[in-house]
Amino acid sequence: MTQLDVRPRLHRAWIVAAVAFVALVGAAGFRAAPSVLIDPLHREFGWSTATISGAVSINLILFGLISPFAAALMERLGMRKVVAGALLLVSAGSGLTVFMTETWQLLLLWGVCVGTGTGAMALAFVATITSRWFVAKQGLVSGVLTAAGAAGQLVFLPLVAHLAEDSGWRTASMTVSIAALAVVPLVLLALRDNPADVGTTAYGADPLDPPPVSATADRTAMRAITVLRSAARTRTFWLLAGGFAICGASTNGLIGTHFVPAAHDHGMPPTTAAGLLALVGVFDVAGTILSGWLTDKVNPRVLLAVYYSLRGASLLVLPHLFAATTEPPMWAFIVFYGLDWVATVPPTVALCRRAFGADGPIVFGWVFASHQVGAAIAALGAGLTRDHHGSYDLAWYVAGGLCAIAAVMSMLVPPPRNS
């Protein structure tokens, strides 16, 4: 055997996936911060819950709306440049918040800058990685990368809560800023755009097959619009987008933003509530990876219907579980809800890929944009509910009912033509 016959045991695709995982963890740090910084910001500046939630809403909307354009931009400039630039923007937006004194600065930095930066590394990035670098194990890889967001929450949320409690929210913001910045060198050194760039093929691909060709030569932001126009003519797109909007409303927008202040309303210390939310992230990692594995084996439409139904039931019970201390029923909710948190992503990515082919990553970017619009509406709506009614109960009940609708919509998604 000659030197040229030697093959590395670890396929380069797994290295790229690992770097993408770390980048997504870095981006997730600041997304975990809002729920534990609402009360500190309210105490220092006197801003209402609705005002601070408004900044979260801008963040969530941009996090989604930037995603499809970022997917198209990755085709033009490459994933490495786009992801590195996004991490720098997240770091700047987070770090500069320590100087803010007015609400417009909160909206600009926390909302616009961080929302844009994290949006460039949203789940369309996951879809791009899996489409370019993997033929086999696509569902599993999408599950693992999606779990990176939960891992970021797991790593950062208890730390941010303790820093905000012990050293102030400015120290917490700077910590997140430094963490995001630290990921940039790794992205520049190890992330690559296509298997051909390093003389290999996608994992599971036949070496004799030609490399995949983009659906169109138009590699600008206009491609994102063109793909949307085409996808919007199909029932599949609107059913997936509608269901995913409810997904965002019932996770990032509601639980992710308001669980900690809601628990604090019932006498639970913010650090304890943040620890529970981080524990959701622990089980989310397991649930999302399991969901990715199941997506390769089970009808994704059925998976989505089951996930939404179980989530809705748990949200209807949640208002009765809050207390000053953590009782067994709350522990059960944390485990159950954590397993379901973003388990919806792998089957949704799979349905986009099967229905829209090479345009799947960009279509998923738009579907994910609807997810974030739903999250933004829920974040603001729950804040207004708390300000006007003195509790979050109505928000939990509405979200539970919407999840039942999402389950029905998932089953109505047409099967792929070749199934």
C-alpha cells in the first residue's frame, strides 16, 4: 500500500460538523441571556416587561428573517466568512450593551445587532451544512447541530444568571461577548464550504458521482426571494411555515423569554429558575439527537404531529406547577418539555429537503423565519399579558391550544411525490 492509498479514519465532514456545532454554541450564548436579564434591566432602568420584551421580539424576528438571506450569502461568500462575521457582530452587540442608557440602544444592540448576527448562524446554516457535507446520516447530523443551541443555553444560562445576580448584568453581557469572539479563530481555521475544497466528497456520497450543483446560478440575495416566490405557491410551504411559527411561539418566544420571570413571580429565585431552563437544554440535546435519528426512520409528518401534541399538553399544565420551590411535577415538566424543545427541527428540515430539493436549505430559512415571527409575537404578547393581568397564565393556555393546531397542520403536509 502506497502513501496515497492511506485514507483518514475520520471523514472531514465530521470535523466541519464539529466546528459548526461550536459556532452555534457560541451564538446561542446571548440568545439565552434575555430571560435572566429582564428583571435586572427593569430594576436598574425602570423599563417595563413589555419594553424589554420588545427588544427580544426584534432580536427574534431578525434571527429568523436574516436566515434565508444568510443561506444565499453563504453560497456567494462562503460559510466561513459569513459565520465569522456573524460571530463578530454578536460579540460587538453584546459587549456594547454595557454602555447603554436608553431604550433605543437596547433595541439597536440587543435587538438589531445580536438578532442579525445570530440569524446568520440560524438553522438555515444547519441545513446548509447537512446538504453540502452529508448524504448519509443527514437527519442525525441536523439533530446534533440543532442541539448546539441547547448546549449553548446549557453552558451559558446558569453562568449568566449567577453573574447577573452576583456581579451585575454588564459582567454577564461581557462574558457572552468574549465567548462569541473566542470562536472566530476556530471558524476561520477549520470551517470549509464544500467537500471539493479539501479534495473529498460528502459523507456517504459515491466518489464517482458528480458534486451537487446549485439549483440556480443566481447566488445573491435575490435567490432567497426567488426561492420564496416558488415555494409560496405550494401548500407544503404554508403548512410547514404555519406549524413552525407556532413552534417558535411556544419555545423561544414564551418559555425561552418568560419562564424565568414567571417562576420569579411565584417566589422562585432567578438563579434556580435559570438552572431549570438550562436543564431543559440538557434534555433538549438528547431529544433533538434522538429526533434526528428517528427522522431517518419514521415519517417526519407523524413525528411533528406527536411532538406538537405532547408540547401543547405540557404547556396547559405548566401554570399549575409554578411554586417557590421545585416540586416533583415541575421536574417532570422540565424533562418532558426538554426532550420536545427543538425536536421539531430535524423532521422539518427533512420535509423541506424532500419537497424542495436543492432549494431546501433556503426554503427552510424562510420556514425558520416564520418560526421567529411566531416567537417574536409570543415574546411581546406574553410581556403585555404580564403587565396587564399580573400573571402569564393566559399566555401558557393560548400556546397550548396553538400547539394542537400545529399538530393537525403537520399531518396535512402532502407526502413527497416519490413516496
